[in-house]
Amino acid sequence: MNTFGQLLRVTTFGESHGPAIGCVVDGCPPGIAITAEDFSHDLARRATGRTRHTSARHEADAVEILSGVYEGHTTGTPIALLVRNTDARSKDYDRIARQFRPGHADYTYWHKYGIRDPRGGGRSSARETTMRVAAAVIAKKWLADRFGVRVRGHLAQIGGVMPRSHDWTVVEDNPFFWPDAGQVAELETFMDALRKSGDSVGARVTVVADGVPPGWGEPVYGKLDAELAAAMMSINAVKGVEIGDGFASVAQKGSGHRDAMAPEGFGSNHAGGILGGISSGQQVVCSVAFKPTSSLRLPVEGVDVDGNAVEIVTTGRHDPCVGIRATPICEAMMALVLMDQALRHRAQCGDVGEVAPRIPGG
Amino acid sequence: MNTFGQLLRVTTFGESHGPAIGCVVDGCPPGIAITAEDFSHDLARRATGRTRHTSARHEADAVEILSGVYEGHTTGTPIALLVRNTDARSKDYDRIARQFRPGHADYTYWHKYGIRDPRGGGRSSARETTMRVAAAVIAKKWLADRFGVRVRGHLAQIGGVMPRSHDWTVVEDNPFFWPDAGQVAELETFMDALRKSGDSVGARVTVVADGVPPGWGEPVYGKLDAELAAAMMSINAVKGVEIGDGFASVAQKGSGHRDAMAPEGFGSNHAGGILGGISSGQQVVCSVAFKPTSSLRLPVEGVDVDGNAVEIVTTGRHDPCVGIRATPICEAMMALVLMDQALRHRAQCGDVGEVAPRIPGG
Amino acid sequence: MNTFGQLLRVTTFGESHGPAIGCVVDGCPPGIAITAEDFSHDLARRATGRTRHTSARHEADAVEILSGVYEGHTTGTPIALLVRNTDARSKDYDRIARQFRPGHADYTYWHKYGIRDPRGGGRSSARETTMRVAAAVIAKKWLADRFGVRVRGHLAQIGGVMPRSHDWTVVEDNPFFWPDAGQVAELETFMDALRKSGDSVGARVTVVADGVPPGWGEPVYGKLDAELAAAMMSINAVKGVEIGDGFASVAQKGSGHRDAMAPEGFGSNHAGGILGGISSGQQVVCSVAFKPTSSLRLPVEGVDVDGNAVEIVTTGRHDPCVGIRATPICEAMMALVLMDQALRHRAQCGDVGEVAPRIPGG
Amino acid sequence: MNTFGQLLRVTTFGESHGPAIGCVVDGCPPGIAITAEDFSHDLARRATGRTRHTSARHEADAVEILSGVYEGHTTGTPIALLVRNTDARSKDYDRIARQFRPGHADYTYWHKYGIRDPRGGGRSSARETTMRVAAAVIAKKWLADRFGVRVRGHLAQIGGVMPRSHDWTVVEDNPFFWPDAGQVAELETFMDALRKSGDSVGARVTVVADGVPPGWGEPVYGKLDAELAAAMMSINAVKGVEIGDGFASVAQKGSGHRDAMAPEGFGSNHAGGILGGISSGQQVVCSVAFKPTSSLRLPVEGVDVDGNAVEIVTTGRHDPCVGIRATPICEAMMALVLMDQALRHRAQCGDVGEVAPRIPGG
């Protein structure tokens, strides 16, 4: 199942070290202005090799638009985007073609399919997320142009470190998408030490959408929060998803959690902008837990395809904290979910509402 | 979107205080032995009115099988299940037909549809989950009979209280699905006080599946964990979902998180039984956060359909902790996801594997 | 697969002689005025037992609305409709529970599922189409109210008899949905003789939609004509579908087939109102071939479940020409397809067009 | 909607004169041996420029496998296939960028999307079918290897000419996929005269599948015949679809149409191998009507984007009978439908049957 979305359908393909990765975006409204250059910014934000804190693999990530765009505008036909892999080093992985790396998908792909492409993790590599980010460039543009919706994210925790302050304006100015400029030096030191140790660490990403109108989301199995949860959990290395207060809600009282309403608006946002699976008009807030990557220079016990015990050491290029580059990926998934829900909403309820609101009993 | 699943498709319908609720289970394999009585056990576990710790509404929840079963066995045609509502008290809700209860879906349904059925929360009521539990009775049976898979759950936290020990054998013997018999009295006291205070509290439910074979789950957008996340998040009042270590992974090191493998099996299960979105053969572990219900006797500021400020007090029958009855619902969603994935797996890979495993380069 | 449609999703259930048949209509816009009485007219048009030219089975076909309607209007939640079976005579079929009737689905259901419900043909009976007609009552209403679209049909051939003239005003005034009043007596004589002979005959139904705006239909795999073809072919006993000139196009020249266009409109409609899978604004025209029913008093060679040769005689109540009652069913399928496409169109392109038309090169 | 199939999902993209066309085949079982060369044969059968009886456009149609295949075998991940367009001549179409060609999709795309890619018909060109044929190469291979299913087709009518005899062995030896070698010279004369006249003609294609086991097809909305009908009708220029006797059934009696069964098998195949939407084990037979192409050198009245009357003459390269090259396309769609149904069948009923057949009442 390599297609995401009901009406805005993104189908991705490609292996980490195969000839190319790509996607087909189907169901996109016509008339959106888009060029190949529009993809550069977000792909660069996601890319490896930009700082010493991410994998050393360097891909140009040049997007070729193969279809669906005419004279700079989407036509309503499927938009195919292609990115050639240029820095694939299959020999890095030859050694482990017959081994199952603990914490990786090697073992499960093998059991599911009876065959796996071991080159760079094949399909299970985070390289696949490149195309999610590319597809979401279109979604972000449409959401912004048509509804004024803005989707953005930041890192909210690395290991045990949490931001002490929050300033959106600094998030894009440091290699960690970190909202507290005063902690960046501390994080650099932390990450340098971690990299040298050969170990990795987890992270939390928070992504929000401002400007979402009330009414998006399809109860009861296409709820906005349910689809955000699936979208985030489908990202490599994600182990948890929260909406609004998330797991903190467990220890809360109802009198404290429920967000009071007044004629001028909501008094708080514990709900994270979603009630009954439908957007409330408040900021949509989603937090995502990334596990520490399992690809380490530190040895670990594993098994090979014949069932023998082996010691596994990963010497390929890897991220000491996969969560760092995950911010644009989480943004991408939120943007794709929101655009899909927006299209579904207007299908059922119309651009301007299928009907004027009815007063009960009226 | 009131259909859940790709191949095992469960479509539910019905409002909380409408004439009936029901579901259609489509895509079910033929030959499963099923009778109307099979539904009683799990529906009773989910039902209100069984103890003083849940809502006082008392429904018989008698399931009528309308189709798809012949001489006690499923035939492969759609199975329609119907439950008549018998204890609907619409007048309890007349007062708030023109008001939006904070923390509820009233406001968002109104904005989405321009109309809402205010009787008992209408479609957004947790009454809908009755049919999820009913449909999952079939899934649990098939999973157990065919694969030996067992799905079960327990409460893992109420407010700030966590179990001090874990014993599956006591979970079904107390009104809280609580795994530590020694704490039940404490919980009863806590819940009695809470109920008297008019407030509510959140809860955490943990649900696990034993016996899941390796290979279930469809990368990259139909991952087993992604679909579990959506399934759980689609349950009323859920604000967070974790697989395995979940948010605890954020502060972990990769050397500690990754589960070592040996010829005799995995050495730990931080991953929660899923790698790369595919089951690994270990126990599948999912934790779910329930917010405290917003329906309280304690007043709160709200607005009405005309935009006026109103004070809202909910006097209807409600649960002081919706998470308590949620254990069978979480089990249901996990069972439905697993059966759907099992069917999808054998579609692509065959009952016994499409091919024998291939040795890379061999 | 008992769900029809992408955005307007109709799920039907029920066996011919089971306790009930029903459907769930999901994705329906809110605010459509609907009552249980609205279903009577079209269900009566489809029903058996109204004239001597159809099966003698007499069902009240009373529709109960179980959900999705509040104060006489759809709410946007799933609409469940239920019809109890009241004139099921299972004993009529006991004799052939172990036999496969030639021309019926007995043999194929048995091979597919390893089990079948033999009571009245079970799920493969045309009784299932009752719920298609019911669901389409809502679609017809929405199409008419919102777009002025009118869907109607007539019989275009019975056996070798074709209408000599066409008058829509007489179609509903004779038991054959026949557009030529002057031939009705001839048809009654023909059908009486046929019924007495114990044999059956095929029929052709033509169904058209007026008022469809240009732009409905999703190239390339959701084309309006492709979905009409599937919809019609999914009706029991259908063996062929044509759009516009259909098979007559094979012998035509392009200079004659293509419909010239002028500022005031199209000059002809060989295309049947669809170009490139998208409605052109002309009348949408679809013709459907119904085979003669295989349930006859005349004996035929068959086999039983043990593989023995048996002589099969069907003594149950059957239609000598199933095509007669098929007119409202074909209308229903066209209405469902059109409404689904209308919703999909506005999802992608908006109620009033996502953008103003662009002049190429402009 | 550019995705075809439920479990074997083929998503195509690309415009006729854009940089490339391609497809993504998702849900394919692992372990199928496939190389880029495997696509050559069927793509050549479909291609233009091979004989004077088809369009003069010459494309190499070289398939690049971008993903999903490792060491010559499918891996279960999405298979992306890419074909670069090399003989696009956009200037041929500049003249009509502002005109709507009668009988073409120009007008309807314009109304649907407000924008269209006029280069070579853009997305509505039959060039898109290249990728259907490519995807079906994989399906044909799997069907043949695993079930011994063979899908093949032939032309059954050109204009008023019908075959006088039927010999499968000559079908591939003439440019018309014609089953009667004795008529080939006559057809060449006919087509030469037609081409010189500047006109075009329709055709009928018959495609059959041998070896389909009983049990494939999903009642009631995923019937094998319904999906074949949609698949065929989604091909450019198709106006009608028949299963088995098709429209001839209208004039038949039930006693003649129904296929008697004996212990040794069916006595005839009026049904075309499908009963109740499920394959019966007989040959599956489908006939398809192609209209004459509307692109002619002969002038026709049309309108332009400003609503003015214009005379339209098409001077680009076109087929005088699009049905000729359609045989491999019809085969492709049947193969894709059959493989998809096979996967769905084993999902629900298992590779070897979910259960042993049950004797009713037993």
C-alpha cells in the first residue's frame, strides 16, 4: 500500500539505492502554479549532508516534473515527480545483505516477501520520505493560497533536552529546527559527543497548522486526528503520536481539559484543534515521537538468513538523530492530510456549505 | 467515512438515541461459525450500566444477525448486525440542542454539516463503538481459530494511578480491567469520590496481541503501526497512541532501544512487535491515551447556536472515566486491524508464501 | 465487495429469503429533505407482484430509516435503510439446495465460498436491487434539486420487439415501461404466451439523464462511461452495456459518428453525452442488455453438489422477463454514478470551478 | 482517478507529448521474474508506426524499471515503469490549442478543469494505454505461471467486415489481429482506401481468457463482469462492452440461453464464463466496440475557446481504425482485472479455499 490519501492520492515508489525515487500525485485541483524550483526549499530542509549532524549522504534531490503541469500550472491530471538517486553506495551494504539488522525492517521484509532489496535499506529507508516532502510542497501551496493555512513544525525534544523557550523565528536558523536559540550551542555539543560515541538518540517533533477552518475531518473512521495519527506513524522510526495534550490528558480532570468557549472564541486548546474528529478552527497540534536510529557503529547481536548468530556493526552513513530531519516530513504529512480532508469536505458539504445551518426544531 | 478496513470492511451506522445502531461486515471469509450469542460477552464488557463506575444508561445490546450467516456459518456475503436502542432518553438532551458543549463535537458537527442530531450526542457518541466491538467478535474468532492470535487489553493508568503489578488473570475480575488486584479497592474509593465531585479523569489502556506471525503489515502507507494508530485515534476521546516504548523512545539511546536478535528469538521488545511497519512475530503492544470526558455536572462557559455565551451543565448519564469501558473497544480495533492485515497479506503473499525465500545473490 | 461508489458509498446487505435486506448510504451531503414515504414510488415500480407479467412474490417493501436523518433532513452521517422480507418461502427452494441451477450463481458461489445460502438465490437474487433503488431515491432527489438533473428509463426491446415510436409520457402508464402505447396490447399477448410456455425472454433497457452539466467524470480509470458500464453490468442478468451509439459505432465512419459542434451546441449525440470519459452537457445515454432468466418450468440438465447429473425444474416464483422490472434499477445505478461523480468533481474542481478557465498560451 | 484495481493497483501518468509516460504497479506479489525486455513484445503489438495501417508516430517505447525489482524478481514493493516520449511533435497541435475538436475530449477537459494540455491530446490520448499494456505484462506472466491462465484477443469486426473463419494461429501474423487469414488482403485494400479517403472506421475486439478457475469475482459490486466492463469502457474510443452473448441475449429465450451442466462440464457458453459475477471455469469472453476515431483530414464544424464557430481539420498522425491496435490493450485490461480478482479471491477465501465445501443442512 504505497498510496496515501483518499482524494489527494500520493503514490510513492523507489528504493534507497535504486535508480530513482518518485511519486504520482493524483486528484490535485487544476490551476495551481508550480515549477520544479518550488520543491527545492523543503527538500533541502529534509536532506542529509547539509550539516555534520545528519547522514553524510549527499543527494542533489533535483525534482523532474514528468506530467500534470502545463505552462506552469497543474492541469488536474496526475503529477509525476522524479528524483534520480546519485549518491547510492550499494557496496556499503553488501556485507549485510545476508544479515538482519536489529531494529530494522530487514527481518520483517524477509518474512513477509521472502525477498528483500538490501541496498541501503531498500524501500524501508527514510529516503522514501523525500517524495512525501515533494508532494506536500503542492499541498502546502494550495492550503496557503486558498485558505491561508500554514503548516510548520519544530523539534520539541532531543533525548532528555527540551526547549526552555519558544520562538518560531529561530526555528529555521539552526540545524535542529529548535525553537530556543539559546540552546543551540548546547545541542551541538551534545550531538557531537553522541556522534563520536557511535550511539543515537530519539526526538520529539511538534507540528502545527494555523488557519484551518472548522469542519475538516470525516467522522467516524476518517477523523482528522485518526488520519494524522496514521500519517505520522507511517514515517520511519515513529513510535508515538499525540493530538493536543496527548498522553498528558490521562492524568487530567475533565474540568481542566475541556476547552471553554466564549462568543469571542475558545479559552484554551487542550484538544489540539480537533473535536469529534473535526477541526474546530483552533490551531491543529500534533506531536510525534521518533525512536533513536538502530544503525550504529556499536556492535549488536543479530542473526543471518540461515538463522546463525552474528555480530552486526553498521558502517554506512546514518543520522545520529533521525528526528532532526523529520520536521519537514511531519509537516508534509500534516499538509497532505489537511488537503485531502479539505477536498473531502467540499465534496460532501460544498465549497460554501451544502446548506445554510438549520436551527434544531426550527 | 463510516467504513473501516480495506479487505475486512466494517461500516457502522446509527445515532446514540436513534432507533438503532448497526454495522455491515464485508469481505469476511466464509465458514466462520458464529451465532447471535457470540456477541454477548464482549458487548457486556463494553456496556454501560453494569457497575456504578460507568454511565447509568442500560441497553440490552441484543444483536440481530440480518444477513451473511447460514446455518451458523458465515457465507462470505455481507454480515449485517443490528442493535435496537431501548434506553434512549432524548429529553435529557433537549435543553442543549441549541448549545455547544465544550469538549464535545457539537460545535464542529454544526460547522461541518450545518445540522446536527443533538439526541445523546447523535453520531459522535461512544455508543457507536458498540458495533466495533460486535464486528470484532468475528475478527477475534477468526484470528484465534486460524492463527492462534489472542488480543487482550487492560487499563494501565487512571488519572495518576498506575498498576504496581501485572496479572492478566485478574483483569476481567474487577470493574476497571485493572491488572493489579491489590489496587482495586483504592480505585473504587478514587472513582466514588470523583463521581461525587462531578468531575472526570483520563486513562491509559494497553492492548496486546500474542501469536501474530511475522509478515503482517503493508509498507509504506498501510503499515501495521500506522493503521493501529488510526484505529485507536478514531475511538472517542483518544488523544494519543504509542507502539512499544512510544514516547519513552525519545529519551532513549539507540544502543538501548534496538532489540537484539539471537537464533532463539528477540532479546527484548522495545519495538512493540513491529519493524518497518510489519509484524516481527513478537507481541504487538499498543498504548492509548483517553482524555477525561467533558460531560460534567460542573458548569462551564459555552456558546449557543446564535453565538451567545451560556453556562453549560450536563445532567445526562455519563462516565466519570470513559477509559474504563474502552478496553474492549481498543481490543476490537486491534483485532479488526490485524484481521484486515492478515487478509491483505495473504492476498499479496499467499497463504503459505507466494514464493520460497530467496537468498540474495543466490 | 458490497459497496458501490467512491464518495457516495452505498453498502447493501441481505439475502433474498433472509430476515431483511438493507443498505447504508455514506457520504451523503447534509440537508436533503427525505422521509420514509419518498421511497415508495420507485420501490413500487421495481416490485414484483404488481402485474401478472412479473414474479408473484409480494413484498411490502416498507423502508425504515434507521439513521442519518433528523427532523426530515439528512445530517451527513450514514443513512441506514432497512426492509424486512415478509413473503419469503424458503421451502420453495429446499429441493434445489443440493443442486446447481444452470444459468444461476449456485455453482459459482459454491466454488468460491464452499458454502451458499440456497434460500431464494440468497445474495445473488435480484432482491438485492431493491436497496439500490432505495438508495438512488436520495441521489435522484439531490441531482434534481441541486442541478436539475433528471434520470429516466424505458424498455427499448423485448425479445425481438422494438418500439415503433417514442413517447416519454406513456412509459409509466403500462406494465412494460414501454414508450409506444400502440404496442402495449401486442406485448401483453406476447408475454402471456411466453408465461404459459414456461420460457423467458431477454430485454433491452435504455436509460438517460438530462441536465447533466459538462465536466462530470474522472479520467482515466474513473470515467463516467466506465463507471456506468460497471454499474449496469453489476445488475443481475446484464450481459451488455452501450454508451450512445454503442456497438453500432463499429460499422460507422468517423465522419458520421463524430458530433459536430456549433456555437449554439452539438449537432447530434452519437457519443451519448460523454467525451473522454467526461460529460459534455448533452443527454447521457446508456443501453443495457438483459438476458432471459434461467429459472424456468422447462427442465434442463444440471448437476448436484456431489457431481451427479440431475434434471432441474424451477417451480418458484419468477419473472418471464427480468428486464421489465429493470428500468428503475438501471435508473438507480445511473443516478448513483452521477451523484458520486458530481461529488468527486466538486472535490477536485470546486462548486464553481477551482479556477477561471485559462486560455492556452495566455 | 488514475489508479486501476483494488489489490493490484496500477497508477498511470503522463501526457501524449509530455516528457514521459509511466506507471506504478503496487500490490504485486513478490518473486515474479521480470526484466525490461519482457515488455517489448506486447508494447510492439500495441505500438504505432509498425504498419501503414496505424499512425505514423514512432516511439521506441523502451521501458525503464525504476523500482520494485531486485536481481530480476519483483520484491513486493511498488514497481515503477518509465517510458520517455521521443517522437512528440507538439507543433502539429499548436493550431488547435484554442479549438475543440469534435468527438474529442478537448471540450470536456476544458469544462472540467478550466485548463488543458493540448499537446497531442495530452492526457486523453491513447498513448496512455502504453502503460496499461506494460503493467499487464506482469499480470499475464503471473496468471500464466501460477494458474495457467492465458489471455488473448483478436479483431472480430472492422466496419462491416466480420471474420468468416476463426484460427488463433494466424491472429498474430497479420497487421489486423484478424483470425481469418483469407480475408487479410481484402482488409488491406479496405484500409488503404479508407486511409486515402481521410475517413476512419470502427471495430470490434474480442478478448478471451482460458484457464480461469471457478470462483474469481466479487459479488455484488465487484463482479468480474462489472469490472471487465469498466476496464474496457475506460479504454479510449470504447462505446460498448459485452460478456458472452451480450446484446444477442435480448432476443434469446431462456431455454436457449442458459448453459446446461453435466458431470463432464458445461454444454455451451452463452454466459461467457461468468455466473452471478463469478467465474465458472469456462472461457471468459468479452467483446468491445470501438468507435471510429474523430481525428480526420475531412473538415468538421467545431467551436473555439471563445465560442466562435471554426472549421476543424486534423492533420496530425492518426489511426484510421483505432480498434486495430486495441487488441493488446483489451488483453491488458482483462489480465489486470483477472489478477486483481485472483488476489482478492485468495484474500477472502484463501489459496486453497478458506474451508472445505459444506453440504447444506449437513
